[in-house]
Amino acid sequence: MPGRNLTREEARTRARILSVEDYDVRLDVTTDSTETFRSETVLRFGCREAGAATFVDLLAPDVHEVVLNGRALDPAQVFDGTRVLLDDLVEGANELRVLASCAYSRTGEGLHRFVDPVDDRVYLYTQYEPADSRRVFANFEQPDLKASFRFSVTAPADWHVVSNSTTPDPVPVREGVARWDFAPTPRISTYLTAVVAGPYHAVFDTYTGPDGLVVPLGGFCRASLADAFDHEEIFEVTRQGLDLFHDRFDFPYPFGKYDQLFVPEYNLGAMENPGAVTFTEDFVFRSKVTDSAYENRACVILHEMAHMWFGDLVTPRWWDDLWLKESFADFMGSYSQGVATRWTDAWTSFAARRKDWAYRQDQLPTTHPIVAVINDLEDAKLNFDGITYAKGASVLKQLVAYVGEDEFFAGARSYFKKHAWGNTTLADFLSALEETSGRDLKSWSADWLETSGVNTLRPAIETDADGVITSFAVLQEAAPAFPTLRPHRIAIGLYDGAERVARVEVDVVGARTEVPELVGRVRTPLILLNDDDLTYAKVRFDPRSWQAVLDSLGELDSSLARALCWGAAWDMTRDGELPARDYLALVLRHAGRESDVGVVQKLQVQVKTGLDRYTYPAFRTEGLRLLAAGSLTELRAAAPGGDHQLAWARCLASAAATPEELAFLRDLLTGDQEVAGLAVDTELRWAMLRALCAGGAADEPDIAAELERDGTAAGRRHAIECRAARPTPEAKAEGWRLVVETDELPNAMLNAVIAGFSTPGQEELTDPYTDRYFAAIAPVWRDRSIEIARRVVVGLYPSGRIDADTLRRTDDWLAATEPVPALRRLVLECRDDVTRALKARERDQRH
């Protein structure tokens, strides 16, 4: 993507010579065009060197005027499509004016334009991180050149227009058109600015803090989703979070009002724009969902709220410290949820979902330290990953245990006060914690933040004839490529039946750590390392403990202990230590007794992944039959109308493959079959129809009929996925055309087609596209945005064809193409998934 990438050295050079005062940004979205909008920027900045040259970032199809310090510059000479070149700057104050036509986005990057198929209304929103504000207005696109921003937006008069500052009363411009002139923001980074505009449904309330601080609250969604918008619960979680963060941070919420906007075709879960937080509208639940979905939404709300302080008030200087704000917010999301909301088992969900993401990412050949080297924006974009978020949060959780919770938050309070409205590095944060805890964190940082890989902990237990422990040690291992053995603070739990009967904490250091506190105790059937999930490490079991897991995992009282056992079993499956069919048996034996529905849903996804990727191919059909039969049993046994019933219904839809199973789904859709309490509502109908389409039991007339029932944006996404999932050469050809040969699809529709095209079990139909894939991905990376290119590269990789030939073709492409580092990284990660799957299948074959 020539010209679009900004390097760290370029950013350092600009920061060395420039300081930015403020921006006046005027946007007009009332032009006749549906492709572009008018963008005018007046930028005032200081320069430390007379005669210096620099550049302003701007991605725009047309630039009409460039005026620097009253001197008109020829756009044809100074604008190259990505940058406006500036020379002969004066020492001191400079002023730049840029008038451009900027392009609406269909990729979720920049100013995204969406037309609601329900009522043909237009909705706009911005999404910038890490560097897409330059798609909307000319600026210095780097986080350490903070400034104050004044936005003025001309839009239809009946719209809501929201930005970071409090929404002003609109000023009439002409009939049906008005202008919103927002007050200046505090000093923030370019990627944190936001504009959201359209005929959004809006609700308002207030938060009043214990010190009398009043924060206006706003909630927004598309008008066609208004009936499903449960703003009361969203505001309740918001108030709970503001209460907790004010208590822990001792720094008043710094951005005046707090709007939360749920927007269409969003690439992320959410974005922490100060005062105008954007979320995916998937969090507006139009059909029944399990409580796990509400829990996840609450965690995201709290994650973004934590960013108001950590990331927005105090911002990393460069993307090397991206992890610092994301890890902190990820940690605070689960911490605050467990302390302040009804989801008191939030750390169970963190262990089951977030850490699994981290463990997978950290075992890829492209793993990186938490503090990664970010050379440019492409590096930054790819490092929004499981290490930056979940591993970082896990490590911060251990850091809290290491320095003490009170000391940790005291350090955070000092950090916010000292660096408010500024930019920082890791050293600034660690310095604050060292001052409040009295600990030297340099060695901790070196071990945990500056090295890669995940350790494995195993128990070494000896007992006498009476079952009394005579020796107990924790063995620590590391992968050969990442040999660091780290210090771990862990708990060890001894379980007899459902209950934990003893617990000790120990510091694990080096390859072997003796635990004398357990010597002399009668051993129990299950001994669990890293009980309470204090550290970041894979754990294994001694033979007797593993047998206890096989026999009685579902009986353990502690949801967190169960989640840790489930996580270890899945990790053993991925590592080729446990046959995937044995993992299936474990899930079918115990998941029905799992009370945490979020854990149940995670297990269902994992066991289906195991059948698709880790079982020996000859067993897959039988494995799917067993999963479908088990799902049907649990569906009928679950409490009518409850979360578990819904979870098992969805699992059945994902596993159904035989004519009898598909006929049952068809009967549920038509109403010829019923399961007491199960509401076959809109989203569940689509899940079942997709299964029918993938199984060849439904076709275009069925899709069209369902689309007639649900002509919403979500319905259209489901329909196009169903079409691409059909097991026909024509369906795959059309899916390939839509994704690779055209750019007509918006981001959400592209995702849906990729998901349908890549349906597991249809490799005979997608094999002909392997050579075409390797021929296409370099041009795709060159010509598409990073976000869209990443989805195409990963989503269409022939990951379902798990054999040596896929590895050979990948290696040939890597050797012949010498791709840019970001593209190389993505392909290497896809390759590693095939390598891991081959190893797991070999183990499953030897079961």
C-alpha cells in the first residue's frame, strides 16, 4: 500500500520539529454525491526550525485548495494521494488550510456510510484507530501530536450529529439543512476524534457521582433497531463503571458527557472515542441471546470506559505501547465487571474466552513480546491481537497480585495526575508503580513484557503407600524457540469431589520449584495448578488428577476451576497431546452439567473446531453425528426457554449434517416439530437455514423466503452467507467473484461471503481456488485497505485442506513473492494453523 504507511522514524521526525495547537474541521455531508463529502481543515501548528519541510496526512480522491501561511500551493504539485507536502515552514506559528473531497467508506475505516434497507435512511460514523482520521480531514496522523479539535458538521436538519464535545443546538443553513458547531475538545490524539451522524434513535439520562459530578449520558442506535435497544441495562452498567472508576482512579471523568453509539457494519467490538464511544450494533440484541452475550457487552462497555483515563486522557506516545492501554482496559473490563456488576464470575469468562485467544496467538511463529517493536502503521494494525489484549491483561492481573491491589491503583492515580493530557511510554507507568509499591519492576518487565512465548507448568508428585504427599514440585517448561522461564505467582488447589479442601500460594521460579507446604498432606484426587488463574501459563495434570477431570469435571463447585480444567484439556488437544475425539467425549460427558452458559458456548465452538480441524478425517462424520446427537439430548433436557436450551439449539445447527438431522432442523423452521420453550426466532432461524444450505437441503427459494421475513441489514448478511455456503461450484464461484474480483461489497457483507465460502467439509469445492488464492493475495494487499485485505488473506487461505501440499504451496509462495512483513506474517500464521492441525490429526489417528 505505497504511500499509506507511516513509519516510526517519520513520526519521530515530525514530533521533533512540530507542536500542534488546534484544528478547525468543517465537514459537509449534504452534497449531492453519495461517494464523497466536503472536508475543510484549518490547522495551526508550531515549528521549531525555520525553513523546515514536513507533510500532512490525507487520503482523499481530490484536493481543491492548499494554503500554507497565506501562500496558495498547487494541489497537483504537493498532494500525492496520501500526503500534502509542506516546505519553507516558519519558525513559530504556522497555519495550513486544506479543502478536499473525501470519500465515504464501505470498509468501516474513515467515515463509513450505510443505507438501512428497512427504511432507506442514511447513517454515518467514523472509525480511525490507528490511522484513518486522514480519510476524513487533513492532519498529522500520529498519537503524540495531540491538539484541540473544533468540528463543524453540516447535515440534514432532522439528523442527530454527535462528536467528542457536547452536542450543540444546530444552526439552520437552508431548508432541511443545519450546521452543528461543536466546542473545542481537550487535547487529544487524531485517532480519538469522532463524528457520528444520521437519523439515529436517541435516549438520554444522567449519571451523578458521589462527589456531585453530573455526566450526561446518551445512547444511540439505528431507528429500525429502536424496539430492541435495551438502553436501561446499558446505562446501568455505565453508572456502575463510572462509580468504580471514580473510586479507583480518583480523577473525575474528564470529557463532559458520555455518549454510547451502536453503529452498523462496524469492524470492531467498540472504540474508545472520548465522549462518543462507538460499538458494533450486534450488541443490540434483536433475538434472544444467552446471558453470556449481555456479560460480554458489559465487559466491552467497561473496557472502553477504562480507556477514557488510560488511552484518552493519557495516551501512548507511539504504537509500541499500544499494549499498555489495551491491556489495562482489558484487565479493568473484567476487574470492574467482577466487582461492580451482577457478573461476579467475570474472571471465569476471562479465563474461558480471552486467555484462550492469548494462548493461541502466543504459540504462533509470529508471536511477539507484549512490548512489541512497531516500525510502522501496518505493524500497528496487526498488533491489535491476543497478545496486546488478553496476554497483556493476564500479565497485569499477575502484576496486581505481585505489587498489591491498593498499590497498583495508587500508582495508576499518580500516573493519571502526572501525565494528564500528555503522552507516555511504559517506563512512565512502571515508574509510578515502583513509587507506590516499593518494588523494582525492571526484571519483572524484562521477563514478562519483553520476551515471547507461554510457559507450561506441570506437577511432580510423590506419595507414600497411605497417599500422603512426600514430595511436590512444580516443573516449568518453555518452547525451544522462546526459552524464557519466568517467575509465576500461582495458587495450587487440592480438590476432593466438588470442593476445594486446601489451597497454597507459591512463587514458581526456574525449571523446578519445590512446594514443601504440601508435603505431609493426604493427596486429593484432583490437584490443580494455577488455581484462581493468577498467572499466564499453560497447565498440565498428573495422571491421577487427569483421571479426576475425566470422571468428575462437571461436578466441581467453582466455575473458575472448571474453566481452567476445560482450558487445559483444549490446549492439550491443540498441542496434539489429547486426541480430539477424546476431547469430544469429555465435552459430551460433562458440558451438560456446566452451569456457566458462556463456558458452554465456548466449549461448543471448540469441539466443533476440533472435529473440523483436529480429528482424523475418517472420524469426522461420526464425530459430527455424536455431537449432533449429544446436542439434541441436551436441548431436550435443558430448562425450557433457558439459556442452555438456546446454546444447545445453536450447537445442533452447527453440527447437523445427516439427512435426518437436517430434516429435524427443517421441521423446527416450519413448525412441524417443536421443543418446549424453544423460540425459533429470527437469528435462530438463520442459523438453521445456513445449516440446511451448507448441507444441500435448502437453496435459493428458501433463502429468498427467509429474506422476505427478515429484510434487515442483518438478514441480508445472513442471506449472502447462506448463498456462499451452498455446496455447489456455482456458489463458490460467485463467492470468489464477490470477494476477490470486485470491491462492491461493504465490510460486513464481505465477511459473510468469506464465512460461507470457507464452510468446513466443502474442500473438494474450494480446492480449485488454491492457486488463484496465492496469485491474488499480493494484489489484494496492494490495492485494498489493510482491514479488508487482512480479512481476505486470512479468510480465504486454504486452511481446510490440512495436508503437506498446502504447506508446500505456502512455502513456494513465500519464497517466490517475498511479501511485505505484514502480509508475510498473516500467511505464516495461517500456515502454522495447518501445521498444528496435522500434528493433532496424527495424534487422533493413534487414539
